[in-house]
Amino acid sequence: MSTPTHADNPRVLAPDARIGDAVDWAVALAVHAPSELNTQPWSFRATVDRLGTTAVVELLLDASRLLPRVDPDGREAVLACGAALENLLLVLRGAGLATTVTLTPGPPRTPMVLAEVTVSGRAAEPPADRSLRLAIPFRTSHRGQFDAAPVPPSLVDHLVAAAAAGGAPVTVVDAAARAHLIALEEQGSALLRSDSAYQAEVAAWARTNTSGAPDGIPGYAHGLTTWQSWVDPFRGRRGLRPRGGHDNGAALSGAAVLIVVGAPSDAAAALVRAGRGLQRLLLTARTAGLAASFCNAALHVPELRQAVGRAVQLDHPQVVLRLGYAPQGPPVPRRTVRDVLRVTS
């Protein structure tokens, strides 16, 4: 299957595109979901019928891209796959196609098909989804400081509603919980800096500015020069804070809004739903001109994750988001359709 010629312009999709082309197009944009260290832990299998009228797209957890020390249970990887699934559905529906989603129950183990999307027939794109679809390739993670401007409460409510519509319970962190969360994040950051195995895994996914790799985090995403992008991973391995890193406690205290996204449980289906809700929140924020980033050090330490849950009254916290007004950072690399999609007919 060839990639559509209009794939260089993610804003449009011909209404009369074949289903096979639409699947290519949707996968090309699905990979713009966020993932820990930009590992992109997903792959897709598509079966398109010979008449080109229906298709089944499977979303799989890619075992080769898991992080055994950073994410030992695969929790964040499954969450990222849920975000990719939301992108996929937004684009398919933007192509005027009807979709039905079936999630796979069970714990996040590999190999695993996390979701199956059946594409058949035509359906109008929900009006509220169009702006989210158009924002997909422009959503990035902001790794710098935020402006001092406050975020209107009505916009915060809109973000919460977007996450809930996608299947993710969220808590907006109030002043009292913020102080507790900052302390937990600082504690988690200190523990992880002293964990050589953790730091080695992070360094393994660091990329130089000139690497050309389709995954991982290039130095420029942290504002590093080319020379610094070569040196920074070695600082991490020695337990030093990388030049491109930030003090997570200070980062949280400087954010206009803190939101913790949760899930009903850590089972795969619940995580996929939460990932969908997370992505809808992030895309909604992007359409409103907000920047967003993750501060998850405390959630990488099991006992601190439990403490975060108690602080914000979520049994299964998944990510801590800081949001506010700031310039959008540069995008990080993405794998191509050819890398992540296998098609049969």
C-alpha cells in the first residue's frame, strides 16, 4: 500500500479517499502521540478487504520498545498506545469513515493486541473533533518555563471535560495539594538521579541533534546545542542533572495549572481509555494555545505514586501535567508509516 500523495499536508484528506489510503493517513498521524522518552511503543496491523470497502486495524503494544526500568509494568506504554488510538480514530472519522472500537481486556503484557478498530461505511465527522484532528501534528511537549499569564477557569473546565469524554478521570491540583505534589516530585527526582539503571535507560533514548533517529529525545528538544546534546547523556549516567533537564519541583511550582490524569485501574483496557482521554485533553489544550508537559518522577517510584494518588484523590494516577502559556517547542522525530504498519488483504 502506498502512502497518499497528500500526506505531506496533514490538514486535509480527500473525502473520496480509499479506505486503504485513509488507514495509511491515519497511522501517519497516530504516531504523533506522546510517549515516555519518545519510544513510540506501538505498531499497527491492518486488513483491508479486496473491494476496499472495509478494514480492520489492530493496535499492538510493541515489546521491543518497552522500558524495563523506567516503566517496568508497561503502564505508560499502554497509556501512550491509547493516545495513539485516539489520533487514529480522529483521522479516520475526519475522512468521513465510520469506526467501531473493541478493547482487549487483561493486564498490559506483550505480545498484545490492545484494540481493534473496524472501519466500514461512511459517517460525518463530529464537529467538535475537527479542531482536535487538525492539531495532531502540532502538539508538542513543552520543556521550558511558562509565561505568568493565568489560564481562565472556563478553559480548565473545558480541558477536564475533554479528558472525561475520552475516558480519563482527572484532578485539577489546588494550592494545598500542589505543595504536597511538589515535595513528592522533588523526592522522586532525587531518587531517580541516584538510580544508575534508570539513568542509563534514559540516556539510551537520548539523541544528538544530528542523529537523524526517528525516535528518542534529541537535545534540541531541551534547548541544547549540538555539542551539549553529545555530552548530556553522560551527565545523566553519572547522576548529575542534565543541562537540558529541569528541577521538577520548580517546574511544577511555576506552572499555571497542574492536572493529574488517572484511570479506573492499571488494566490494559482502562489504560487505553485513559490514554485516549489524555490525548483529547492535550489536543484541546493545543487548540486553545496552551503548552503542556509531563512531570512524572514521583509516579516512577511505586510508593510515591501511591502518595500522589492520595494527595489528589485518584486511586490510579497516570501522569502529572503542567499547563500554561508558552511558545510551542520543536517537534521530536517520529517513525514513518512503513516502520509501524503491516497491511494484509
